[in-house]
Amino acid sequence: MLVPVETEITDRMSFPVHELVARRWSPKAFSARPVEPEKLRSLFEAARLAPSSYNEQPWRFIVATQGQGAEFERILSTLMEGNRQWAQHAPVLILSVATLIGERTGKPNRHAWHDLGQAIAYLTLQATELGLYVHQMGGFDVELARQRLQIPEGYEPVAVIALGYLDEAQGTSMPPRNRKAVEDLVFSGRWGQATEGF
Ligand SMILES: Cc1cc2nc3c(=O)[nH]c(=O)nc-3n(C[C@H](O)[C@H](O)[C@H](O)COP(=O)(O)O)c2cc1C
């Protein structure tokens, strides 16, 4: 369903977008409510279906739920303090990992990060559809994650993702969007050339 521009959730948007895109944001207040295993399965199914260069699917995920105790702590312990403070309350943490070497060529796959990000975007929109929220974090210790989670050579920890339901008791709602203007991002035909109302 397309969301018209004048609704509250599309605040400061210029053109209508899908409601899943409009509704998504990255909260810090997560409810303790566990995420149903079948919903987790759907999220990774969505990630799995993302496109990738030569269909290499250069994405891997390490998941831990609060209920897993030590496993959860292990991912949590790699986060920077500022992130750890709020992410400790999320019911699920995920470490995303890129496969750096192409299976086809045996050489570095320069699209691995691009493809992994795309898989996360799929996961995130599926999460939104299921009433879940995702908050991605680059603020973690990559080397610590590599050691503590036993990531083999040729794989790169990319982001930690907090996932869960919103803690509505904290009265959290989507903050105002802060985005560059589309004119500063999209050019016509060559770098820097303004588009003319396509
Ligand atoms: C790769 C990546 C790394 C991020 N790292 C952090 C982080 O370490 N800590 C944090 O609080 N938010 C982090 N964010 C969240 C962004 O700050 C957030 O997506 C951005 O401000 C836009 O807000 P929105 O997602 O609510 O629309 C990260 C997002 C991405 C995609």
C-alpha cells in the first residue's frame, strides 16, 4: 500500500512511498517481549531472497536471543558502551557477516558489502511487516567479535543488529526524519546535473 504524503508518518516526505518504508525507523527502546521463532525464520527467509552479484549470497548471520544467556552476552559484549546501554534490552541481537572471497572466482568480491546491506534491508522491511523493529549498529569492536564469535578468515563482521518489539510503555514514537534533499542525492545523466521533474 502506498502512503500518501500528507499523513503523519510521512512527515517531511516529498513523494508517496510504500507504508513499510514510511513506518520503519530505528528505536532504542525495546520491549522484553520475546520474538516468536517463526517470525525470526521469516526475517531470515526475506534476507535469503535478496538479490546478489552472481547470486553469491555473501551474507551470514549469527543470532542470539535473550533466552540464550551466554550467547546473547557474547554479541552484546562486542558493542560500544553507548550502544550496549540500550541494546542490552533488545530480545534479539544479530551479527551480520560478509563473505569476502567470491566462491566463483576465489578473488575478493567487491559487491559483498553491498549485497549484505541489501539482505539486511529485506530483513528490515519484513520485520516492519511483522510489527518488529530493527536498529543496526556499526559501533562494535570488529576484532573482538571476530575472536569471541570465532569468525573464520575470509569473513568480515559488518554490523550488530538489535531486533524486537517497541517498548510502547516508554512512549516512544518515530522521531522527525532527518534526510538530505533528493536534489542533493539524485543527478540526471551526469554528476551534479539537476533532474528536471521526471
Ligand atoms: C550500518 C549502520 C550503522 C549504524 N550504527 C549505529 C550505531 O552504532 N549506533 C546507533 O545508535 N545507531 C546506528 N545506526 C542507526 C542510524 O543512526 C539510523 O539508521 C539513522 O540515523 C537514520 O534513522 P532511522 O533508521 O531511525 O530512520 C546505524 C545504521 C546503519 C545502517
